[in-house]
Amino acid sequence: MINFNRSADGLIPAIIQDNETLNVLMLGYMNAEALEQTKKTNVVTFFSRSKNRLWVKGETSGNFLNVSSISEDCDEDTLLIKVKPVGPVCHKGTDTCFNEKNESNFIFELEKIIRERKDNPKEGSYTNLLFDKGINKIAQKVGEEAVELVIEAKDDNKELFLNEAADLMYHYLVLLRAKGCNLNDVSKELKKRKS
């Protein structure tokens, strides 16, 4: 249970982290009322020290921070709030208050694009062409790309090797989606094998 009495002003730091990219987006402060409102609305509410009042992040910009989870640290005096941000987080218009890009590993971004194509087909999309041809064609493409990668691995052309590795990864992600799976599922399976 968070102890707001540890600080003289009753405020505790709240670290805001993107739930998907895991990038730290900003730091704000909360009192008990701000935390309660955050939990109630699932939108991050801070206590603004400059305005001396509760402040819903995004109340004027529309760039809200939708709560995914709230955790407290071991000393019960700091919060970690994982969010799904709506737009830039910083009042200066940048992705984070630390002037960093809030980007995920592109593999996960590509996985989202493939999922979007599956859920909302796009005319002329190669990904949708694969989905339309069915699981046998997708599996065949994964096999072809795997063989091409093995062939390039035996040579010394790094560019061609990486090209084939990218082709295999893309088709593998399409196959995962076609089977209703994702990289997180594969990660969990690999974790089970850890010994």
C-alpha cells in the first residue's frame, strides 16, 4: 500500500512507461486523490505542483495516458504506471519528456502491421495475397525462405544473408498470424524450456 506520508507534501513520484515499447515516457507526481482518480477512470491523473490541483494528463491536448497497469516499488513510495499513450506525451510535442522517440523494436511493429492486414485487408497488399492463398502457401513460403537463408549462410555476402533472413522473418510472422499465434506466444514457449 503506497505511503503518501513519507514526503512532506504528500506527493509521490509516478514513472510513466509505455506498456508496449517499455520506454519511459515521463515522470509526474501523485497524491492519494490523484491515484484514486487514476484507478477509477483508467486515465493518468497527476497532482500539478505548479497549478496546485489535480491534472488529467491530456485534458487540454487530448494526449491522454490510458492505464494498462499500476505497480508500486518495494519501499511503497514510488509508482510505475504502464500506459497506452494517445499522441505525444511531452507538452513540447515530443514522444517523451526526455526527447526520445517512443518506438518499439521494428519486429513487433511489423507484427502489428501483419495483424492489421489480417483483420482489415488492404487492396494490393502482398500480406493479404498470402493470407488469401491460405496456410499451405504461407507454410511453403516459409520453407522456401528458410532454404534460401541456409544457402546464403554458406557464402560470405552479409547483405544477401540479411536479406534472406528478413524474408524468412517476415513470412514466419505471417505464418504465426495465420495460425492465430504471435511472438509473445513463441517467447512463452521458449521460456518454458529454460532450465
